[in-house]
Amino acid sequence: MGTTEAIGLVLARPARLLGAEPFFMEFIAGIEESLAERGYSLLLRIVQHQEEEIATHRRWAARGLVEAVVLVNVTTTDGRPAVLRELGMPAVIAGGLRDEPGIPAVSTDAAGPMREALERLLALGHRRIARVTGPAALLHTRVRSDTMRAECAAAGIEPVLVEGDYSAEAGERLTAALLAAPHRPTAILYDNDVMAIAGLGAAKAAGVAVPSALSLVAWDDSAMCRLTAPPFTTMTVDVHRFGTLVAASVLELIDGRPVAGRWSPAARFTPRGTTGPAPGGS
């Protein structure tokens, strides 16, 4: 693909979410830190839809603007890998959850951390558990959802899942709806920290005490989670390290070396002030 000394990353998401969500800022910082050591730069483009992302990849390939690209947020019916193979564009998938022929990945365990989160909540006596998910089309959302349903079924309970879009607006609105239900949950899991923090605000507005009446768990762990009152219990992920691992795979790929098998850092349960025993042992 030439010697542009640039790696491409297209994020198909509203720019307003990117500015509010710490995950991708930390992820990009990890990539850029490793690329800079080799004199490479990251070419970042923000688009609204996956179709625009594919169009961007086609333009980059036609103009020789990047030597490789990073794919994020793989969906259940993702057309990008096939297009990149057609273009002959080297690529690495960040958070691979399935094999894509010819495209190496830094793999992610989306199921194990969900089991751990549920085990912790079940051990605290929670039986009415809800989750505010990310977009259902994302493969990691589906894996987490499938795992949650299976683990809850094994425990003899039925979870409530509602779909969000990672925004604060979704976190607030969906939490308010869950708390207004006749049998409101005693614990809510969120697929990112932005929705979770907005959910905490919705609980306070509804007069539902956290954690005595309601436990909350955020996915990812940014500084925001440690600054809330109470500080947030999270599934903590070393997102910066994830970025450096992706960059290492990309550099091996463009060097023509075998790309080592890598796994992103596993999310782990970090208890803080938003989780406690289920009220009344329910």
C-alpha cells in the first residue's frame, strides 16, 4: 500500500458521542503512542454510518493514503472485512470475536466479564437485574446479551435488556423507564460509563437511593466513574493498553512479519460505592 507512514481509523459514530465517551480517546492515545515510536501517524476520520466508512476505505486505497487500517465495532452483518479483502488493504480488527479470513485481530473476551459481573450481583442477592446495552447490531453487544440471558436462566431469573446508543440521553431515559416499571430492577448493568453516569442521575431524580435500593455497574472505567457520588462500581478495562496492542499488531502486519495472537485486557469487576446487597434480600 506504499510508504505513507500512516494508519487509518474510521469511527462510524456521531461526533458528539465521541467527544463525551472516554473509551475511544484512551484507545486512540494507546495506538498513537505506539505508532509514534516508529514515526507513524494515525489518520482518523469520523463518519455517521458504516457505508460511509466503507467509502472512506475505498478512497484511501485508491489514493494510497494509508498503509493499513484498524477496524472497530464489528457488527453481526459486517461488510467491511470483505471490502478490505477486495481492496487488498491490510487491516487489523480491534476486539475480534470471530475469525475473518486474512485479517488478524486483537481478540476480546466479551462473555467472561459478563459472567463475573452477574456472579457478583447474584452473590449480593440481586434477582431483578436489568441491562442498558449498546447498539444491538454490534457483535460484542450480542455476545454480552446472549451470555447474560444464559447465566440468568441458569440462576432461575429473567433479565430485562433495553437497547441504548452509548449516549447520556439514552442512559437517563432508559433508566427512568426501568425505575418506573411495576417491578423495578434492584441492579442495572450499563454497556458504557456515559450511560451509567446518566443513569445514576436518573435514579437520584426518581428518589431511588444508590446503592441501598439500587445497585449500578458501568462498563469501562474512566476518571468520571471515580468522581461520581458515590464512586461507580465498574467492569474495568485497560483501554490504553488495548490501543497499544492493536498498534503492535498493525506494525507487524505492515512489516510483513507474522502477526502474533493477542488478547485485549480482560474487563474485571472493581467494586466501589454504587453496588450493595439487594434491598430486602430480593
